[in-house]
Amino acid sequence: VFYYELVAPEGWTMFDIAASVEKLGLFPADRFLEAARDPAMIRDLDPKAPTLEGYLFPDTYKLGRHTTPEQLCRIMTARFRAVWRDLRPEAGAHETVTLASLVEKEGKAVTERSRIAAVFENRLRIGMKLDCDPTTIYAALLDGRRRGTIYKSDLESGNPYNTYRSAGLPPGPIANPGLASIQAVLSPEPSDALYFVLRPDGSGEHQFSNNIAAHEEATDRYRRSLRK
């Protein structure tokens, strides 16, 4: 039997998945996006879900040539349900998966994800904006104005997914997080950090700070490394 193999890595958005299934020749990207924008099949777990974003679980899927967009969405959300059921979390799916999607996009090093989750939790607790770049990028994607980098106009966008303007979590997930990021949110590392920025050593790891002066110093070191 011939199968199409769809590889959906952790952190992919529904837009990434749509482009991939179109490249495979299964169906057009816009047909998948139409199905993924309907949250009905996940409403029992997340009544506030604006779309299926966050619940299209990252994995490798073998699909038949007659698979429809709706069937693919059901297969991927069923995989999420199985993972969620095994975790048996006390926390709600909406807040957990939304925050996990931010952690997934920010934390490339798996060992840092529980600490990044702690930073976001600390900010939420004191009412501090999350200032998360990936949410700004996702807002631009939704508005159809993504231009490959973040512009000042993106940071000033009134889109509710832009956490530089809107306090609290965005309305829903900004990507589809994997198991490690969900677990990081369910068990964040004890930390008083409020800030993080990439280290200048190219490791992909971050420098964490609990005050703005230390964060600005770390940010300046990173910017100097970019200029070099």
C-alpha cells in the first residue's frame, strides 16, 4: 500500500502543515487551513480554542491518497488527545497548550524549557507583558503581513496575539508544541527570573536575569556579538 508520509516537527504552525501537505500533493494548503480553522473537534477539551492550532500534534503520519483535510485534522488531534490523556494534568488545556506553544518557539534547548516556562509564569503572575517575539510573528502571519523579520510596525500591531501590546496570554496557541514543552509548562523550574536573551556563544541557550539591569547588560553582549 502506498502512503504519503507527513513529518510535522514540534513547533510547526498550521500554516507550515498546510504548505507541507500541498507539497506532498495531498490537497491544496487553503483546504487544510479551512479545516484547521474550525475548532469544533477540540471544543470538549478547550472551549476557548479559536482554531485547531496547538492541537495538531507533532509526529510522523502515514496518510492515504484519499485522506481529506478534515480526516487529517482528526488524526492529528486524536494523537494530541492520547498524549494529553497519558499526562493526566490538573491544569486546563487552553492555558497549558497556549503557554507551551510559546515555550516551544522560544526554547530550542530542551533543557531550558522548564525555565523559560517559569519566566512566563512569573510575568503572568505579576501582570507583566510577555514580550514574546514568536507571538508577534504569528500575529503577522494571521494578518498576512509576515515579511521574514520583525519590524517596528509588527511590535506595535494591535493584533491580540502580539504580546508586546497585549498583556497576558495570546487568545490561543501560536504553534503545535511537543511533549517536552507541554511537560515544561506543567512542571516549570523554580526560578525568580523575569527575562532571558540568547547567549552570544552561538549555543542557542539563554542568559536568564531577574532584574532589568542584568538583562540589558546580557542583551548588549548579545548585540555586540551580532555586530562582530
